[in-house]
Amino acid sequence: TPEGSWYRTKTHGYVEKTLLDKKAAYQNYFNRKFVERAIKNHYTGQENNRLLIWSLLNFEIWHKIFIENHPYENWHI
């Protein structure tokens, strides 16, 4: 999995775009407030939530491809 600083720098925008989107699939399965807090705490350095963020990003990609039937080549990361 990525090192903790990855989500604090270059991929910060991608994490927000993917996980803080109002249509993010994880919200049907997980508590949005918890995820928002985990992301915020990671960005501020209070916690290292890289594994949680990595897992949620992978879940979103998996959900788009296999549950929502959006072919990978038709959406942008």
C-alpha cells in the first residue's frame, strides 16, 4: 500500500474527488462522517489512515467496475 504521505500531497485532490463525492458508493455501506474525519485527520497529520484511504479507494474502483458496470476505460482516475 502507499506510504502515508502520498495522500497528503499529489493524490490529495483525487482522494477528495473520489471519496468526498456525494455519489461515492461507500456511503451505502460505511459511515460518511467517519470517513470524512479519517481523511481530515490524515491530511493534518493527526493520524496515519493510509490503509483506510487505500481500502476505500479500491472499494470505489471495484464498485464502479463490478457493481455499477462502468467499464474502467470509460471513467477517469
